[in-house]
Amino acid sequence: MEREGYDRMEAYYKARESKLKEEIADLRNKAGEFGLCNDYLECKVVELEDALELKKRRLSDHIEMENRYGFRKMMLESRSNMLERKVVQLSINNAHNQCHLIEYMKYIEFQKDGADMISQAWVDTDIRQVKEFKEMQKFLPPESCKRPHKESFWVEPIKLNLKARPSEDYPEAPKTEQLEEALEYISRMHCTNVEL
């Protein structure tokens, strides 16, 4: 009986031992698989961290590029606004310059007409004086008669006075920078040697 109990106990322990060995082998297999799975998961984690770092770098580059483009866009808009203001100012100056130019063209035409009339009056007077001189020579004795001859003369230049004859409809346009430069240039052209 005792032997029978011992055999039963031995059989039970052997069965238990084989069962535990199977469980240990199974657990070792599972541990090996878990180790492989753990290595795989660690590899995936590293890949995902690398991908995340790359995405962060790309996002940072993109934000930096956006900032650069934003700054460049702001600078271009500022320059565009400045150029628009300049174009408006130039168009206003152009209108004022045109008014002044028309007025000065009228003035120059007036001066030219005046010079032409004075020149013609001088020629007419000269012809009349030569005729009178010849008629007067008829009453003189022949030895005291003189022939009329041409004489050269020099007229002193006058200063150009652009305000000499403003027309009644002269516009109240402000003088522009370009007009001031043109007037200064003209005044230098009409300076006498003493003034230079």
C-alpha cells in the first residue's frame, strides 16, 4: 500500500514535472517570440521617432520659409505702396508742369513776336533813314556828299524775365522741383559775362 502510494506520488510528480517542463518550454518559446516582437517594436519606435524628427524639421523649414516669404511679401507691398504714391505725385507734377510749359510757350511766342516786330520796325526805319539821307545829299555840294554804308552794332543782352507778361488765365499751379531746375538752367543760359 505504501509502495502503491509512493508510485502514485511518483507518477503524479513525473506528470507534474513533464507538464511544468512543457510549460517552461512553451514560456521560453513565448519569451523568444516576445523578444523578437519587442525588438521589432523597438525598431518600429525608432523608425517612427526618425520620421517624427524629419517631419518636425520639415515643418520648421516650412515655417521659416513662410516667414521669409511673409517678410518679402511685406517688403514688396511696402515698395508697391511707395511707388503708387510716387506715381500719383508724378502725375500731379506732370499736370502742373504742363500748365507751366503751356504758359511759358505762350510767353516765348509773345517775346518772339515782339522781337520780330522790333526787328522789322528797325529795318523799316533804316530804309526810311537811308532814303532821307540820300534826299538830303542832293542839296549838298558833290565834294561833301557821303555814301551811306553799313555799320555793325552790338545789342546788350537782356535778362530773361518770365514774369514780364503773365496771361490773365495763368493757372495757380504750384511750382514743381522740375520747373525750378528748368528755370535755374534757363537763368544760367541768359546770364551776362559779368554775372558769370
